[in-house]
Amino acid sequence: MPVHHTTRSKNLDAYASLAAGRALPKYQMPEDGINPDVAYNLVMDELMLDGNARQNLATFCQTWMEPNIHAIMDKCVDKNMIDKDEYPATAELESRCVHMLADLWHSPEAEEAAGCSTIGSSEAAMLGGLAMKFRWRARRRKEGKDFSRPNIVTGPVQVCWHKFARYFDVELREIPIQHDRLGMDGAVLAGYVDENTIGVVPTFGVTFTCHYEPVEEICQALDRIQKEKGFDIPVHVDAASGGFIAPFVEPDIKWDFRLPRVMSINASGHKYGLAPLGVGWVVWRDKKSLPDDLIFWVNYLGGNMATFALNFSRPGGQIVAQYYLLTRLGRQGYREIMANLYKSAACIREGIRELGDFETFFGGDPQKGIPAVSWTLHPDVRHYSLYDLSDRLRMRGWQVSAYSMLPNIQETVVMRVVLRHGFSDDMALLFLEDVKRCLEYFKKHPVSVVQTSGEVNVFDHAGR
């Protein structure tokens, strides 16, 4: 007769355990814990449903790290960046990064520049916006004028600027895009600024189009406006992506502190700064550009320390990793990495054009924007949509965004790939081969059919 065991051996593997025979908790913490190796295996099983980050061509964030970065993150997992008294060496590396970036962006006082690391570039952008609001308010108060209606002028911006405007009671004047003008430029600026404008924010690497807004042209327009109307309006550059690209591959583009009107810059260390997720940077032109009212002093962590971040406790590993990358790669290393990304972008651009179904929207020109490529569907192609292509590519692991553009050109649907460190020409060719496979599939199995007027429309499976 078979023997039925009522107990289980402690030496059985994870999938022979009692815990493996139960679903992981979803709404309540369990009363008793489970073996750590079993818990690890089960949690990692859950994560199998995530996409492969290396094939995510929709994100701007870094997805490949060399082994030393992993080691740094492991060694620094317990370092709280805000506690500069307890971790003075980590604080010193943060300070060095600020000065290096101030120098990279041509600050006139790079060795004395004010700046800090942040949790992503969104916090950095908000700190830049707050500094502009505080400076404007102080000036209006000194002049005896009303300071209750501040506004900020931008082109098409990432959601962090919408958050800034709503959270801090600032009117956002977002200049709409047109078919012949995909962002803010100097020609339209005069119609949006006034005496209540705390600042103008050009984006150096627009999320929706990937191009650089013309910072120098915008500053020149503001110079004319000041001469004609007396409005002295500062500029904050949202260089979340371009701030770690243009200085290396197109150093002659004037977008940074070489322009006297630029008061502050934010950038994402975890994008083209190549650092792990979770670190951004904000640098002011000089110390006097950062209002004292934004600085707090705390003494309950062991020393009297200045802080002007929106967050408080935050990890130190990403900052140490950023310093490692700046010193390990140097300018030449960043230059070579970015050059290869533009080379891969050119490979994808030409490959997409050769397929015949697409028209280039943005081609990854280093003088015009970041290493990304986007395209639209040729009007004659009616048997599938870019949304269908995005869905089909996901079956091969590629995550490629397809989206409609902003109001005024929202009928335009684009597909975009963003290339980052860790993407090679070989991966570009693999991607193009998978696009070809998708097109061959759609020829045999049409998904979306756009009928002529008077006939019933047949939409794709997603109801678009």
C-alpha cells in the first residue's frame, strides 16, 4: 500500500513546499512567513510577466547596467542620501557630480554652483519652477505689485510640469503644436508672456516629438520682449534627455548657461546620464539664482545640514553610480556611446523607410534631437494600424509606443523607438527583421480595414 506522508522534508525544493501550493497574498499580510528561498522564487515567478526591459523601446530610462553598477547599488542599499553627517563621503560625491554638470553646462561659477540630486528629473524640474516662482514673487513684492497670478510658458511638456502648475498654483500656458511647428519657438512667444510670467521652459528633448526646442532662439525672443515691454523673464531648460547628449555630440548648440537668460537646468541621470533609475539633477546658474527661502536647515540627523529637495530620505546608490559613470567614462566615453546610438538610429530610420509602408516623422538627427526615430503610416496602408503593429511586436518582446499626437495634430499617429545605452546595430537589425515579419503577417491577416465613405467601418480589435 502507498505511504502517505503527513509532514514534508525541510530539504525539499521550493516547488515541493506547502507555500508553493498556495497563491501569494494579494490583500492581506499573512499571519506566518515562509522560507526566504521559497518566497524569492514565488515573487520572481510573478515578475516573469513583466516585459524584457532591454527590449523596451518606449522608455527614455536606462535599462542596461555594467556589473560594477550592480555592485555599487548593492553596497549602497543602506545609505540615506539626506543624512550627510552620517554619510559624508556619499554627500561629497553628490557635490562633485553637481560641479561636474555645472561645468559641462558652462556655468560661470561651476566650482561654486548651487544644485543637488533629486528623485528623477521631475523633482528637479519642480525645484527649478519653484525657484522661478519665488524670485518673481520677491521682485513683485519689492515693487509693490500683485503677485497672486503667476504663470509659466512652455511648449508641449511632460506631465511633471502639469503637476508643478497644479500643485503650486501656477497657470500653465502650454503653447499648442501645429503641423509646421512642433514645439515652442521664438516667433510665437510674445503672445504668451506678460508681467506675471515667472519663467519660460523650453524642453531640450520633447517627449512627444524627441526634438530640441530652440533655446537660443527663445532667449533672443525674450531679449526683444524685455527691450519692448520691460518683462525680464528667466529661462529654465528642461534637459531631461538632451542635457546628457548634446554636450558630447553637438557641443556647439547653445542651450545651456552660455545663454545669460538661462537660470537653471534639470536633467535625468537615469536617462542618458546612464545611471540606474531614480536619480535626477538640477543646477542653478549661480548661488544667487537659488532663493534662500527654498533652503531648510535640519539638525536632527547628527549635524546642521541644508536641504532644498521636495523629498527627504532617499537612496544614495544611484548618486554614487552617477559619479562612477562620470569618472569611469569621461567625456570621450559618453561621446562614443551617444555616437553609436545615433548610428543605430540611422540604421532603423533607413530600414523603416525601405519597407515602404511608413513615412519618417523624426529621424534621429543629432543636431535636432535625441537618438530616437518615429514614423507615421503611409496613407495608402489601410489593412493595419500602428497600434496593431505595436501589439504584434510585443509578441516578439518589443515594447514600442504608438500614440496620437497632441491637439491640433491629434489625427497624426506616430510610432516611436527610443535608443539607449545597451542598444547595438545588431539589435537594430533584429528589430527591423521583426517589423518585416509583422508586415508579412498583416498582408495575410488584415486587422484594421478603413472603408471608403458610405460603407461600414471595420475597426481593429482594440476598438480604435
